[in-house]
Amino acid sequence: MWSASSKLSLRWLCIIGLGMPLLLNAQNYKIQPKTNSPFSRFGLGDPNPTYFVAQDGMGGVGVAHRDDASANWVNPASFTSLDATALELGIRIRNTSLNDGQKNTNVVSGNLGYFSLAFPLNNRINQALERKRSKIDWGMGFGLVPLNSIGYNIQASQDLGEVGIAKNTFKGAGGIYNVKWANSIRIKNLSLGLEIASLFGKSISNTLVNLDSLRQAYAVEIQNGLVYNGITTKLGVQYVLDIDKKNALGEQELGGRSITFGAYFSPQANFRTLGNTLDVRVNSVTSTSSYVDTVSYKTDIRKTGVLPSQFGIGISYQRLAKFKISAEYTGGKWSNFRNDAKPQILLDNWRTAVGFEYIPDVLSYNRYLRKARYRAGMFYGTDPRSLNGQQLSSYGVTVGVGLPIIRPRQTTSYVNMALELGRFGAQGSIQSTYVQFSFGISLNDNSWFFKRKFN
């Protein structure tokens, strides 16, 4: 797990303090990770899913997914499918069991998953009252979605030969967020979408090295902080092929069949980092006093980086208000990733997923559970990061449900829940087995942009 360069750096850090008196009890006190994911130490950290809880239960499909009640940020072209304004937020709670072949550690973590507001710019009620369907639909959305998260607290020992046994403590915390804007337009059966996102966030990492086997040695602590910012874009397209004929208003009737083809592409983007601290300290405690000696301190370290291009293709088959099944393949050119402030080598990744949604009877008036949306899915894929020369991979199965809430004017909102069971890691290294519960609310309102008429 240690590269040759990291071993040389570690030896140098330990040798700095040889020959100096010490009774040591140094503390790594500034960083308090909210979770402990060893994998988040590499790359940009643990990626956060772009899809929402409604899609969590379907294996995370989104490339060809269209939903009239929930935004789909995987493909910006999907915003033309919204029938009403959707205000959404979701949380995810994960129970993870980490196993390195010798020890098991259980970790519970949770956080706000997203916040989104999306709406159609031409109200469907107006079209119903005018008894004609517009040839053009226009949808827009704003969202706050985490790009990644960082949180780890790792202790490890390493035999440095004549130098002694080094006890290493690695801590890290932080994350990067995306403020997104999406706009999409439908002309007949073709929808085109554009997403622009501003990323921002920060990370802080700390490495503490103790040589307890030597009586005359210093503890060496290195702390690095980075602030990120940049702009990313995404282009999306969806084409709906209607199998059954539409009614006189140009709309599909209940049970109408269609096939949706979808694709998106996110081009390579640049980002900038600002190193607000680069601090090397020597901490010591004696019988009469303690002190911290700053060996090196730098600020305003400006660097650049590159986020790779990413793409996705998918297909979905549905019977309106009855069921849908979607499949997709996504990937990223992470071998082109670059972060001058924290150089690392990443690998190209891919992911495939299949999802299913079923509604027993959307018109049922006396059996509530028959109006609910029942979901299931599965996924398998690789991660850009690697351990011991093996690329990390993940796979899992999901189930979910969308419970309808009927509001005034027959507008339907949803409480969405999903359960995911999966495994993540690399063979012969650390394996992560987890259970994730997701909870989301989609509040829908069809009164936006409604043209009121008075006689």
C-alpha cells in the first residue's frame, strides 16, 4: 500500500527529530471527521451520486429516465418531462462494515444528499384548458448536490528498520459541492438539455508520525488544506419513440407504450485550488513544558487541475402510469484527471445499472398502496481509485417505494424511500459491505405559470 516515494518521505520526517529529548503524547486535534471511509483519502474522495432517492430504488438509473414528479440531474434533457414544480430534498444514512482480512470495523454515517427546485415553464393545466398540447416544452432547475465527501481516521504501523516502528495517524475531512442550473427544451419527441455547475468546497488532511520505540525522537505532523472552485458543463439528449398513438390533445393515454433513448456528455473541465495552509510542525511534551515548533508554513499556494470527461448512454421502456424498466452504461476518463496540489494516478471507470418501477393502479380510490410506486434495481461498476494495484469496484441491489400524498387541486407529491445493499473495495485489500437507507420528499405544485382568466 506504500509507494517508494511515500516510504522515503516518511523516513525523512522521522529522522528530522532523532537525537532530541521527548516524552511524547501528541494530539491530532484540529480535524474531526464526521465519518471514517479509508477510501476517501484517495482522489477527490468518495463520490456522491447525482441521482435522487426516487432513482436510488432503481439502481441509480437516470440516463434515459423521465419522471413527471421528480427532477433527474443525471441527464439535463429530462426536465421537459416534469408536469409540475418539484421541490426536493433527500438524506442518506449508511451503515458500513470495513474488513481488511484481520479486523472488522463498523461505521455509521449520514448527511443531506441534495436540494433541488425544478419546474416546467409552460403549465400543463393551461394546455388542458385550451385543449391542445404545445409542440414545445421547456423545463428548468436549480440544485445543490455534493460532488464528493472526505472523512477518514486511520491508524497504521510501519517497520522502518533501524529507525524503529512508526505509528502513523491519517485524518481528513471536507467535501466539494455543486450549485447547478439546468435548462432543457423539447421539440416534438426530441429533448435537449444543458447543465452548468459551479463547484466549490474545501478539504483538510493531516498526517501524524510517532516513533514510540525511540526515546529521543520528535512527532512530525503535516497538515494541508485546499479550497476548490471551478465550472463544469453537461449536455444531454433524450428521444421518446411512441409505440401507441396519442389522443386528440397530443398526449399519451394511461397504459400508452414508449421507448426512450438517452445520452449525456460532460466535457473535460479545469478547476483551481488554493492551499490555505501547508504546515509542518514538531510537537513535543517534556516533564515541565510542551511546545509546538513550526518548521514550515506557507499560504496562498495556487494550483490547477483537470476533471475528466464523462458520458452515459441508456434506454428505457415504459407503459405510462403502469411500469418502466431502464438500463444504462456510464463511464469517465479518470486517467486524464490531474490535481497539481495533490498528485495522484486514477483509472478510467465505468458503471452499468438496471432499474424497474411498477404502479399497480394509479386510479385506485380506496386502496392506497395500489397507487404507490414500487421500485427495484441492481448495479455493478468500477471506481477510479485503486489499492495495492487493484482497481476498486462496487456492486449492489436496491429496492424502493414512492408513497403518494394528494394535495389541493389533485396535485400529487411523494415520499420516497430506498434501501441499498452493496459491497465496495478491492480483492485482497479492504472490503466495505454496507446497508444504505435513503429518504426523500418531492413536493409538487402545478400552479406555477398558470394563466388565470376572469369573466
